[in-house]
Amino acid sequence: MAADESSYAAALAEVAEEVPVRSGAFPVLARDLAAGAEDRRTIAGLDGHRTVQELLASPGRPASLVWFLVRAGALDLRPAASDRPVRGR
């Protein structure tokens, strides 16, 4: 039995301010996904700039997709640009 979307969103709450970045495993996994229109919009949003929280505000069921991609190793989570240390300091 699958969890509901709010359960996936709650599981991602701890990393809401992190930015998901496609890993080397992403192309292989994405090729096998049967992504619908809403999932394709979420996948297009995986541009290395949007936080998990921003992605979860997208239409459809983005939390379950993002959760699955993170768990499957297709996404790496990184601090948002504002959280990264500035070089040379």
C-alpha cells in the first residue's frame, strides 16, 4: 500500500531547504520512468536551483516523485546557494 502525498512531503521536510541535483544515476532511472505530464514538469524543475520546498509547491504529486528519486540515488541533495560558503573567505 502506497503512502499518501503528505507522508512523502513530511519525510522530505528535513531537507526542504536543500537543492536536489541530478546524479549520475538519474539518466538511467529517468529512462525507465513512465512520467506523466505533472511528473515531467517536476523533472524539468530539477535544474539545480530550486529547493525541495519549491519543487513540492508544484502541481501534481511532486513529493512522492522527489522522495523516490532521492531514495533511488538519482538525486543528490546540496545546500541552497545562500547556504554555501563563499570562496576565499
